Amino acid sequence: MSREPHIDAYIAKAAPFARPILEKVRERVHAAAPEAEEAVKWGAPGFTVDGKILLIMAAFKAHAALNFWRGQEIGDGGPKAGAMGQFGRLTSVDDLPSDDELDALIREAAALARTAPAPRKVKHEPKPPAELHPEFATALKANPKAKQVLDGFPPSARRDYLDWIADAKQDATRTKRIATAIEWLSEGKKRHWKYENC
């Protein structure tokens, strides 16, 4: 298995207590699943088998975490399983299972990644198309620039405006929202423009 330079850099930047934990997990993956490839997933070191995620490890200020991607299907997860992965908050190498136990879990996870289909995601019904409120349509007709900007937005950005105006419970609120929307659209702004560069 080739070593990913980004993972080398990640481990080097980790807190001193976390480095041995991350190195140990890396060493065990190399030993137990030599076919696994190193990868960075969501900014954290990980390993894949046949393009499917095997496990991800991460270092934080006061603990490290190890999370088998399909951990609910391998081993028992141990008594500390939860949001921090199957082994809870790791603060030293001693918090990891023995080499034999960890190797067995890695091999089981690798076999699962190679042979089992990934769990199916539940598909949600698509949202019905957002409707243009008649008062907003009138205001857009009076301001072609605002209408052109709205029409040029991707569907989600258009929906933000249409739903915001349609959800107004009082006429006065809707009128105020329409005026604000026309102003913002005339300036080329999306509805949540204040948060775009945060």
C-alpha cells in the first residue's frame, strides 16, 4: 500500500498524544488489509478497499477517533461505541483493541467492503415545484431586472425566495418580504446572501 502524503501531514500536525494512535491504526491496516488504499475523506485520514470506504480516523484536541465505515455490521463495537466511532474517545494507544482484535476487525471490514453491497439510501419523494405567489409575480413584472436575476438562479435559490414569500402568514409580512426580495434581486443577491461568505 502506498502512503498518502496528506495523511503523513495530517498525522504530523496532530496533537502529540494522537500521533501514536493514528500511526498504530495505519500500521494495522497495512498489515491486515494490504490491498487497502490510503485516502483523505472529509479532511480526515481514511482507507478504502475497491473504492469503498473501510475506515476513517481523526484527531481532535483532546482525543482521537476510529470509525469503521460499516461498523454496525462488524464486531460488537465495544461498550463505548457512539458518535466517536466504535471505540469511543481514544486518548492513548492503550484505548485501542489488541493487534489481533483490531486486525480481525479490519479484515472483516475489508471483506465486507469487497463483497457486500453498500446499504441502500432511502429515496425521498421530490418536492413539488415551488409556486410563484401572484403578488410576487406582479412585483417581478414591474421590475424586469429582478425577474431576470431570479430566473437565472439555480432551482434551489429560486425556491428560497418563492417559499419565503409563500410562507408568510399575514399580508403585511408578505408585502414586506416581496419588497425586500425585489430589492435584493435587483442587486443580484440570493435570499441567504448574508451567509454566503461566512
